[in-house]
Amino acid sequence: MTNKFGIESVLSILDLSVEEVDELVATAEDIIANPQKYAHRCEGKKLATLFFEPSTRTRLSFEAAMYELGGNVIGFSSADSSSASKGESVADTSKVISCYADIIAMRHPKEGAPMVAALNATIPVINAGDGGHNHPTQTLADLLTIKLEKGRFDHLNIGVCGDLKFGRTVHSLIDAMSRYEGVSFTLISPEELKVPDYVRNAMINKGIPFVETTDLEGSMPSLDILYMTRVQKERFFNEEDYLRLKDSYILTAEKLDNAKQNMSILHPLPRVNEISVAVDDDPRACYFKQVRNGKYMRMALILKLLGV
């Protein structure tokens, strides 16, 4: 997205064309191969991490990315430690931070808040997760992991399992992978946590093959990728519904018996109990690789948006 100041921001994975995604993946692969080549690219630049919602991986990944590019980081890790606690608007916060930093990474519990920031900022804004809506940099981590593990993005059957209603990482992944030839989806969830209508309708309109099911084990043999997600307590309006649904799917070593030997298991983390720790030693488990890949893709995106 480009605002009235001509500043490019990334709020959704669809803000990046397929060609731009391929370019970012190539840059990330070069960073992995030649880290010293990039160690000083962002000297004199500052990243502002504006996290109005708790985060471990995403916030620290952005910070590590900027430090490894030779830049610096300012910001806050909760709304309580920002002027939002005094009633300052997101629009005003973004205008203020534009005076201090060169690029913003924002996480916010309200859908659309990073867009408000991007429309008002005079520096690039990266959406680091907004409510149950989008999480484009997690999707970039997913894409690099898929590329490194499978060697391609096309002709894959992707199973997504768990909270498909509120899971912003799921929505972004479907958006991203729907653009590649021969990709199909197996959507595995309780009835109450099925993908929202706008996601389903987008797949129908694009002619993307998908099936919706409640059966994880029955789906396993056909999957090239299994993307597990947690049931997110913070997205529920009452604890009773959360407690009823939180253990809907638990991936164990036994449930992988019928899976392809080269299937890749992904998870955006944090994990609660939806993947048994016994699965961690399975060579198909890729979720900790995803964490590392997220740092490299955020480095690539920062370089792109700063034009360095």
C-alpha cells in the first residue's frame, strides 16, 4: 500500500506481488548464505516497534533483524507503556514516531489499526499482526520455510488445522499461496472455528480447490504441508467456549503414521498443547526453522522498504 505521501507500507501479504515475494525470498536466501554482506546495510537507521499487544517471537524477530542489519531499535512492548494509555490515537502516534524513526513495525489488537498508521505516517509501516485479520511477515516466514523445505510454491496440498476463524496467520497464508498454480487447501477445524466467509468466498471466486473437514487423521495422507495453529484464548468472548474447543486437535507422533514421509509440519507459534513435544524430533517438524526464517524475511523486507 502507498499513502498520500508516496510511502510504501506492507499491511497484507497481497500488498506484495508474486514477483516481489520471490525477490524477498531470494534476498533472504542470500542473507543466509552471506550474512556479513548485510551486516552494515542499515547503519544510521532506526526501527520503531510499536506493540500494543503482547508478542515474543515477532517483536524480537524484528529487533534481531534490524540489529543484524546494523541498525537500531526504539519502541514499546505494550499499550500500557505508550501514550495510548492516555488516549492518544493510532494516527497521532504514527505521526509522532515518524519524527523519530525510519520504519515502523506495529502490532495491534484491532483490525485495521496498522492501516490507520500507514495512512498517517511519513515512514513505511509493517503490519506485525492486527487482531484476527492479517500477519504478513509471519506469512513471509512461512513462505521461505516452504521454499527451503519443498523447493517450490506450486502444486502443493496444504492442510491448515485448528483455529481458522480468528487465525490471522491462516488467512494470510491462504491469500499468499492461492496465487500459485496447482495449490489446494484442506481446512481442518471444529464447526465453530471454520474460516470466515470472506476467506471462503475469495477462494471460491479464484477457483482455488479446497475441502472443509473436522477430521485431521483422515486428511493426513494427502497433505504436503500441515499448518497447525493454536486455539487463541485472547480472541474468545467467553472462557466456556474456549475451554470446550481448545483441545480439538492435538498432533501426536502416532497421528503422523499415515502422513507422507516428506510432509512439512509448520506452526506460527506459540504452541500450547496442539503439537506434542514428541513431534519435535520428527524430521518433518519445521516450526522452529520457521522462527529463524522469519528473521531473515523481516531483514529482507526492511531492506526493501528502506530502499537500501
